[in-house]
Amino acid sequence: MTTTFITGANKSLGYETARRLIEAGHTVLVGARDPERGRAAADALGARFVQIDVSDDTSVAAAAADVEAHEGHIDVLVNNAGVHGTHKPADRITAADAREVLEVNVVGIVRVTHAFLPLLRRSANPVIVNVSSGMGSFAATQDPSRPESKAVEPLYSPSKAAVTMLTTQYAKALPEVKVNAADPGYTATDFNAHAGPQTVTEGTDAIVELATIGKDGPTGVFRDRSGPMAW
């Protein structure tokens, strides 16, 4: 049985990822910051809820301790939790605004990965999936034919570019763990007021694929539901 921990799993892409992996036979731990919403999501899915705020050292350490006490290990870590950040015009963005986004989207991945690595290393096939975005791809955001080129996201886009690069560096530094990044694509979620043309199921295709790779699977790759993504 594969045990999978997913951050930000109480709604949208995280919830759908949890649902699909449970359907695939995984034991899923639903990580969420809000206890009420997290427990409701876990109950609906038939999963176990673990409270976690990826921006807080104490919360993340407590979550890892909780999983160690109950499951003893994990096989897959899906770093899904993320924030969009302010919608202010670029000339009104402050350092505090930037810090808020980076603390969750980038530092949060480092924080959670650090805390859960000892549990992952007890697995015969440890896997990490970092949820990145085409909005962090220079190629996609500069290609007029792609929807990413139409958006202006001075904080979110750099944060996701950092997630992708962080993924490749972890893949090099942790050869015993498969570490990959997934681009959900333009999916209807709270981030875009449900304007994206993809369903959440389509948006989780790459995440689920990377979360279910075998021992001979790739590491250090960035892909969407159609295949490898240009950076």
C-alpha cells in the first residue's frame, strides 16, 4: 500500500489529486491548514486529516510527528499548497506582498520537504511531486500562442519558476528520491475564479502521473498532462 501525503488537499487540485490517488489504491493523508475544512474533506474522501500550515515551522514539525506516530513513513509527498497573492498593480506591490507568496509557494516546499524526508527515506520508492505552473516557464509566458503569455503575475510567476528550479536541484541532491514538478495547466480553480478551460480532473493528470511512477520512473522533470514542459 502506497501512503501519500498531500498539502493543501481540502479543495480544488489537492482534493481531486487525493480522490484520484485513493481510487488508485493509495492511502492518502489530507494535509490542510484549516481544521474544519480539512476534516470535512478527509471525511468525504475516506482519508485521514493532518493539520498543516506550510508557512509555520511548528505546524509542519507537528504534522510530520503526527504521521510518524500513525503511519511511520510515507511513500509520496505532494507539495500542492500554494497562494496566488495580491492582485495589486505591479507598482503597488510591496516586499511584504512578495514575502507572503514566497513563504508559502517556495519556502513552504523546503520546510515540508525537510520535515518529511526522514519519513520518505523509509520507503522503497520515495517520490516527491511539486506542483509548479506554466506561469513559471519563460518559454510559456513569452509564447503569444499560450494563455500564460496574456497574464501578468509579478509574484506568482517568479514563485513557480523557483519551484521548478528547486525541483531540479532536489532531484540532483537527493538521488534516492524521485523529485518532479507538475504543471496543472489552465484549470478552473479558485485561483482564476473558475475561468480555466480544464476541469480539475484534467488539471491533476500530470500530478497523478508523477505521484504513481515506479522505481524506474523519471526524476528532475517538469511536465503537464501532454508531456514535458519547456522552461
